[in-house]
Amino acid sequence: MYLQWVRLVLVIAAWRIFGESWMRWGLLALDSDNVQSYSDRELFSIIRDGVRFTGMPGFAGTETDDQIWDVVDYLRSLR
């Protein structure tokens, strides 16, 4: 169950970071230089707050800060 939650968060985070265009590439390479170039704080903010004008809400109201940091830690483990 936890892994499914992490995957969902990562897909939504990818949508926020790259917009619709990432879907044309197939699966997003979460270890890519583009994703990894963001600071931990930037990734946290993207997942928590979303990105304006993308239509994707953040997770601040549904996930705790600790859960969001877990996702950031997971992204970093892919380096």
C-alpha cells in the first residue's frame, strides 16, 4: 500500500514539474538530471503545494510533512 502511495505522489509530482509533456515520454525517469537538479526543499514544495497554473493541487491537506519528506528521500535514493 505504501509503495502505491509513493508511486501516485511521484506521478503527480512529475506532472507538476514537467506538465503534460512528460506523459509523451512514457514513464518519467525520476533519477534524471532534471528531477535531481531540484533542491530537497524545491521538491518538497512542489509535492506539498503543487505548481500554479497546472491544475494539479498539492498534498498539504492530505499528507503530513513527514510523508512528503519520505517521498523526497525516495527521489534522492534514485541518484
